[in-house]
Amino acid sequence: MNALTFLFALAILVWFWQNSLRFREHAMQKCKTICRDMDLQLLDETVALHKFTLCRDNSREIKILRRYHFEFSLQGHDRYEGSITFLGEGVDHIQLDHPEGQIIMHHDQIKVLH
């Protein structure tokens, strides 16, 4: 029984790792697209997982919330922070701490940019 439990735990760990890599890559692609569409430069070509938790969506279903942070630049010599938040399988919102004011784009606004 212990071997079966170990294999089950290992399978869950491998699934979780692959799923996390898939979401990180998806976050990276979305951030690149948003930065390109807004004429911003995505710095370091990377995103970093900042938050991972369970929460409820508007229909009261429990979903996984993942928030990734990234940095962007307006002209190449400045650095500003941004984040992309996934709720379940889709993007919930993107937040950019722009020097002229904070920009928050929800999932329906993000689709318009593409």
C-alpha cells in the first residue's frame, strides 16, 4: 500500500509541475502580447509566480488563482511592475503600474487588444 501511495503522490507532483510550467509559459506569452500591443518593453523576458491559492469566482466555484509578476519599460532605461492573474484556466486581469497611473485590464478588455 505504501508503494501505491508513493506512486500516486509522485503522479500528482509531476502533474502539478507540468501544469505550472504550462501556466508560466501562457503568462509569458500574454505579457509579451500586451506589452507589444501597448508599445512597452517586457524586461528580462520572464514572469515569476507570486501567488498561488484557491478562491471562488463570481459563480461561487472554487478555482485556482495564480498571480505572476513581471517588469516592463517605457523607453528601455526605466522599470515598472506589472502582474497577470489567472483564475482557473483563463486570465482574470492584468495590472500595470504605469508612471501615469495604474492600468487594470479585465479579461474582456484583454481580448479586444489582440
